[in-house]
Amino acid sequence: MSFMKKIGILNGPNLNWLGKREPEIYGHTTLADLERGLADYAANLGNCEIECFQSNHEGALIDKIYDWAERGFEGIVFNPGAFTHTSIALRDALAGAGIATVEVHISNVHAREEFRHRSLTAPVCRGQICGLGLKGYAYALEALANQRPEVSE
């Protein structure tokens, strides 16, 4: 019997407008298309299943992080959108939930406006992927699906 890891795909504000909002930065693929592609990718990996959630509301994102923690999820691929730079509450939820998280950004936030260079959430994440477009989600999913448990010394 094989063990399937549960991994959440969490998207923050404005990502429901993928494909419509600033396509020169974010492309033409919709959030629904991205989620379908990630579900197919997870099926091909064969060792994980995903659940997707998007909200423009900080509290709903926090509630989902804790919901996934209570349900035993082992990873989160998280694009916090603009909350990356403003939300101590999301940072605290990620730290408190204890789920391995990879922060993802479609654009290279470090090559954009100065205020986007600082992430409040990245320091409590396993890693950060930015500037690789939507493929960054697949890379993060694969990294979490293949992660090994932390070993204490």
C-alpha cells in the first residue's frame, strides 16, 4: 500500500484573476487551468494528492492553513500575493501550523518595485520560488511531494 501525501495549493489575493489581470506579467492561463494542470501533475507524480484554495481575504487563508494542519497535510504550495509583503498574521499561521511550505511567485518579485523585495512569509517557509512563471508551482509541488521527514539530531 502506498502512502499519498496531502499537499495544499493556496493562492492569495487577486490570483482568481489569473489570465485577465496584467497578462504581460502573469500570462493568460486562468487559475482553474493552473489547478487542473497541478492536479494532473500530482497524479503523474503518483505520491501526492492536492487540494486547492484561493481567497482574497487574509482570514480565510489563515483558516485554511489551520484546517490543513488539523487534517494532516504535509505540504503547502503558497502564493500569498500582496500579503507576502504585509501579513504578519499569515507568517504566524504558517509558523504555528508547522506544515512544510514553499512560497511561490509567478513574477520575479526581486526585480519589481522595492516594496515587493521583502517577504514576511518566506522566513518561515522551506523555500521560495519566484520568477519562473506558473512552472514554479509544479517545482514547489514536486519538492514537497519528494521531501523527506525532518531528522532530529
